[in-house]
Amino acid sequence: MTDWIIKPSYKYDLANVCNLMTGEAIYKDRHPEAYEFFAPKFDQGLVEQVKLVLKQGILLGPGISSILSVTDYDGCELEPILEAFEVATKVPFFAAYSSFFPLCKVLLTHVHALGAYDYWRQNCLPALETECQRMCEEAVNYPVIEAANGLLGAGHAKQGTEMKLYLAHWAAPHGTSLNSQAFLSDLRWDLKSQVAIAIHELLHPPFEREEIRRLAPGFAADPFFQEGRARLPLTSGYPNPEDFLEENLVEAAHIYLAEQMGVEDNPLEYFIKHDEGTHVVSPIVYDALKLGVRERCNNLKEAIHLMIEEGLLTPGKLREQYEAIYERTGIEHPYK
């Protein structure tokens, strides 16, 4: 049984106000009231710095949220929130991003000083608390950790039974994997969507990232894979082929499990619509999982290699394999 803990957290909503500083429609159109409140007060020098960071493919809201998750502090005081950056300097995963820590701390300090906590407490927290309570009552029906571990398999299973969902008011359009089997999601999505996101975040990474980096060049050379990447917006968060490949693999596995759990009804149509249909590897992997490849292997890593070996997933022939799946199922897609 998965033990769900669902609660709001000011620090994660604070982090995601930084997304609004980009001025990108994907954020301000989803959070118009917050944008109207904060945007006139933003320091324009910081706004320009945020835009430069985005051009490097770094999503500040999700990135800062991930960093803040290294500590358990869940209050509203700025100083203990910022202590997470000192802790994160000792975490190898964050080493590549440590040069951004000073800017992140300045951004959080700036947004907090604009009255973020009072605005959040008055306008966001009541709805968050109501929805968290409702979701907690229903989430017991969804054993997401057991489902993810069954697919990940030997050597890659998650430990423990606790699944934390931090519900935010300003996280959309992103769901963010946090520390220790926790994830951040947005209030606007219903429980079925939250369950699907939980499965997705539990599957990151599906196996060792070193192995994904080894596989990535073969996929990156495929023209159909390249076309998919070319449709990605700056706000996608997949700046290189290995990140994009990992997201494709995880998306396929998460939709496969979500369908089994009854929270996704139209997997192949989902792949067409989600993220502008950029995840062109996902339906191929999903189809192979439906054919039972995973059951012949010890874990998902072995299953991906078997798909490649048996020609079910072939870099260089991705378009052909993608089109065959949609033709077989009678579903039209726009990426011919």
C-alpha cells in the first residue's frame, strides 16, 4: 500500500513565482491573477537575468523547487527556506547548477519581499487546504509505488511506501520531482491527473542516466527524433538529447501504468496532444510494453534493450515504427 501525504507548501509556490518573471505566455496565461499582482513589481534587471537563464534551457521554478526539497523546512520564513542552498552544495546532483544558486536566492528574496506570503495565505492557501484534504481521502485507492516498482524491476525499485504530493497554486504547467519520493503539482489538476504525475515522477530515472547518455546519440541521429525535439518550446526543460530521451521513455512507461490503473483512457491520443506531440519515441515504447516485452525481462532497462535488439524500437526507423502503430490502431496523427 502506498502511504499518501498531500499538503500545501509556501516555499514551492514561492519558487514558481519565478516562472512568471519570464513573461512567457505558458505561465502568465495560466496564472493571470498572480501575474497581475507580481509583474508590475518585478525588478526589471532580475527579469532580464531570468530570461537569459531560460534561454539556456533551465526552468527556474522546477529547478529551485527541486533544490528546496533537500531540507524538510515547510514554514513561511525566508531564512530557513534559503538554507536549502547551503545543503544542496553538498549534493552531487546539484553540482552542475551551483553557479545559479546566488541568483536563485536573490529571486526568492525579491519575490518574498513583494508580499508573496501574505498574498498566498489569503488567496491560495484556503483552496489548497480544502483540496489536499479531499485528495487524501481518495488517494488510498492508488498504489503508485507498487505499480512503479513492478515496472522498474530489479535494481531500480523505489524504497519505502511513502508518497508525498505538495500541491501548489502556481506550479502549472509543470510537475516536478522532488527529494525522497515526493513531487510538486498544481491545484488545477484532478486526482486522476495527480496519480498519473506521481507515477511519472517515480519513474525518473527509469534506469542509470549513464546508460541513457550512452543510448542518446543513436536516437539523436534519427530525423523523426530531431523533428520532435525541434517542436519543443524553451520551457520544455529538455535541453539535450539524453534528457529528451529519458522523458520519452518515462512518458511511455507512465502512460502504460496509468492506463492499467484506470487514470488514462486514450494513451495513443495522449501522445499526440501532449507537449505538441514531441515525444515520438513514447508510443513506440508503450506499444512494445503492451506486447509484453517487460514480462520477459528483469527490469525496464533490460526491456528497452530487448526492444532495440528485436527491432521494436529502432533508431533510424522511428518514423516508420510510429506510423505503423497509429495506422494499425486507426488513429490519425499530424506528424507524417
